[in-house]
Amino acid sequence: MAITTGQLIQWKQQGRSIVALTAWDYAIAQLLDAAGVDLILVGDSMAAVLGYKTTLPITLEEMLHHAKAVRRGVEKALLVVDLPFLTYQESIPQAMHSAGLVLKETGAQAVKLEGGYPAMVETIARLVQAGIPVMGHVGLTPQSIHQLGLRQQGKTQVTAERIFNEAIALEQAGVFSIVLEHIPADLAMQITQKLNIPTIGIGAGVHCDGQVLVTSDVLGLSEKQPPFAKVYTNLRETITKAVQDYASEVRDGQSPASGERQFP
């Protein structure tokens, strides 16, 4: 049976940790799902996979294209899709249209929106009222990179209180879960203890109800690693070595298909 948003909330109550990772194509999604990942996020972090320097340039059309491929590889995990920059901030109707397209065209069960300021809380409340499950996201919000940078957020009392209050407001608006990104562990713990919905941490310490990382970071595929991401293997090195071995055999006159040496 496919995992539901309601199950995530039940798992928080049961103390069961939630495992989340990102995916950008069918092959990766299939592997993550088979490995038992609970929640798969088609994140706008996919921008790096497409060669963008930040998350800002990625379009809704690109997100839809990749989310459809991911959906075809997922049987059990809960599938959530990020709404990219400027596809939901302008107005509630714009957000409704973008979120509706994601659910209709990709088969995802939920969308994720960044921010917990009053206008965003109102937007999310309207989406939830319309039957669209929403995951929140506070702390470091990458779509605000030119305003916040990539620094840890919530380090001062003022900013910590703001993030704490945003999380509460998002729960009241109806989100089923909240991503807490790159905030102090004690702040993440306070939010997690306060909320009845699960928190999913990324660079927010061990006290969240679950953890998410960008899969390309986990696999060592990223050109740059964030300071909070653990690398579990180095596929850049493995793939480079495999391609070099292949190239060497081809140039030496061997057939990679049969393993037999070819003669002129």
C-alpha cells in the first residue's frame, strides 16, 4: 500500500522516524522506493542536476516533466513535488493553478511550498481547503537565496522566534508536515516538540521526526556538498573510473559488448 500523509502523522505519534530523499528520474526513484524510502521529494534542488547554479531558474514545466518520470518509478513512497520560484508567490489563484497541475499531471500526492510569512500561510490554507495536501518549509529557504544566502538561519533570538512562530502558523494552516532546513538543533527540537505534525530536518539536528537529504549529495554526485550532508559513497569517482576503463578498452581495440579483443 502507498504511504499517505496521514501515516506520517501517525508515525510521529508512534515515534517512528521518517526517511526522505529526493529524486529526479525514473531510475533513481525506482531504487529509492525499492530501498524503502518513505517520502520521495521531487525538489527544486533538481536545478543542480540540470546545471543551474541556484534553484531560481527551474520552471514548472521542468518540474512536471521530471516528476512524471519519478512517479513511474514509485510504488509505495509518498511523492511530494516542490513548486518552483514564482509559480505560487504572486497570488492564491496562481498557487492553486500550479499546485493543481502538479497533482493532475504527475500523480504526486502533495506539493511543497517555501515560507511561513502571513501571505504564504494564507495561500497554503486556501490550497489545503481545496483538497491539496501541502508540506511546509521554513528556516533556510533556497528560493530566497538572494535575501538569506545559504547561511544557517535562526541563530539569533529574533530569527529563532520568527521561525518557531512560522512553523506554528503553518500547522494551523493545515500542512501535514514541515521541512526544517539548516537551523540550530535546539530550535528544531523545540518546534518538533510543539507541533502535532512531523518535522523533516535537513541540517537541523537529530531531534526532528524525520530526515531528508538531496540524493545527489548522499551519493557523492554533487560538485559541491552542503556542510550538513553526509556522503555515503562517491559515485563521481566510481563513474569516472568506469568511463575511463571503458574508454581505455575501446582505444585498445577491445569490444566492450563481448569482452573479446577486436582485430583490424
